[in-house]
Amino acid sequence: MKNQINMANGLLKPLTKETVELIAQWEYETPCNGCSFKDRFGRILLRVSARNKKAIRAYKKAGFRYAETIQDEIAFSDDMEDFRVMALPSPITVREAASETDAAVFWERLHACYKRDIFSDSDIDELEYFLGSEYHDHCASELGERTRALYAELNYGSNARRRHFWETASFMESGADEWDEPLMILPPEENAPITIEILSDPEDRQLKKLENGFLKEIGETPSTEEKQEKLAQAIRDGKITFFMAKRGYRAVGMCSIAKCFSTFACADTGIFDDFYIEPAFRRKGVARMLAQAAQQWAKDNGIASLTVTCAPCDEKMYQPLGFDTHLGRTFAYLC
């Protein structure tokens, strides 16, 4: 907790022992007695009785500032009481490192953060690589090739402590990479156009990444190298076609159509599957764009119908996208 709060503004004085102890106490209080929480800006807020002057003075000394006064019920009573809401400033602010001194301070603090919070349980070789000049120079050259970074994404190795740290910096979970390492992304603030493309490269790394994110979300095991190769071959053979939702160079969603021949229609039919959008890019119309692109492609390629198999809880998601014709129930024999 100390490390998370002490990121504030880069130049704030170190937290006192008293502050750390107070925060630790709030973190482990039971829900009925707890008085602290975080708002969407990452500030730690606490609620304290307006009559408790001693506590208010202690919190002010620890760096908290008055935010507002609210009325609420007293515990185990129907009586109302005034409470002070006090806030500890947001733990992290971001600004441009405008000078060489700023940049040097940034790398020094980043290395300290790595040692303390990110790679505290790593072997010495891994730690030396990430803190060494080779990795530093590589990052600098990669960023130098772009006018600005469009996405900030990382994997946290399923480490709850690392995940919590990055959540305080507004990162959110975002599927898994091609090796099934869980990912987090800082959701982009700016709007950017979404385009739908048919996948042309069966070995596309972004397809593997989206597939593992999809499998993780539905509770299935990650794709192995053998399965990835079988999928790539099926794409080459035209057995399955993937549609990718692209935001710039990045694929943020996908769906697929697998062909099969129907003796009822005496024509090809399609199975609509692999429908997945990364959490940070949902509720932006991407699902409808993917579904419409797949449906239009099916019409253009003589496919008589598209079917989707889903759980009852997902029916209301698919019906507004055009999958509104009931064809009975689906049963399967698993070989």
C-alpha cells in the first residue's frame, strides 16, 4: 500500500509510518465497520464522524483533506449523524518528462518500483534484464519510432499483487496473450475508427491472442501450439473464415464462420463462432459491426444460413444482431 500511494506526483514527501498504519487498518477492517474506499479517480476516501475531532486531526496530519459532509445512519441505530468524507490525493498523476533530470528521476523510480513491487519474486537474471540498459534502450527506440504510444498494455503473470498495483493506475484486465499470460490495458481515452477486415494471415499473432482471451472468458483451456497449427491449416483450407475488428493496427475483436453442407438447403451453411471483443473496447458498436460484416460475407458467398449456439444467458445478445430465428435445441455427441 505504501508503494501505491507514494507514486503520487513523483516528488511528494515519503508517507509517514502513521499513514501507512492507518491505511493498512482500513484495508483489513470488516465490511460493517470499514470506512474507506476508492473512487474512480483512484483517491482513497474515508468516512469519519463529524464529532470525532481527534480522528479528523489525525487524518489531516496523515495527508487527508476534507471532501464533503454527508448524513448517514449510526451503526445499529436508526438515528442520523453527520459524517466527514476525507480524501487522500490520487495516488498517481501523469505528466511529460520535460527535461533530462525528469527522465532520470523517472527511470530511477521505475527501477525502484520494479524491485519492490513488480519483480520482487523473480530470479536475478530476469531482474537484471528488465533493469539493464539493453531493455531500457530497446523501449526507448521502440517508442521513438512512433509519435506517441497508442496503447499501454502489459501482462502481470497472474500475480494478484501486481494486478492490484496496476489497477490503481486505471489499467483493467484484457484477456490473454498468445502464451495465455493474462493481460491488462490502459483503456484509450481518444476515439478512433473501427474497421472490419477478413483475416489474411493464418499465423497472425493477434488472432492467437484474441483466441486465448476468448477461451479464458468462457472458462476453456488455452490453445496449445498443436491446436493453433490445426486452426491455421483450417484457415488456409478455407474451412473457416475469421473477421477481425481493427482499431488502427490493433485487433480488438473477432468472429468466425465455419462452412458445412446442408442436405436440407442443398447448399453451404455457416456456423457463427469465436465471437469476442476485448473488455476495454465493448459497448462501442464493435459487436454489431462484426456481425453485419459476417452476415454480408455469408450472403455474398452463397451461404444459406448462419447459426449460432449459445447459452440461454447470451440469447438477448445475439437476437438484436439478427440471430432471431429459433431452430429448436442443439444436442451433441462428443467424440
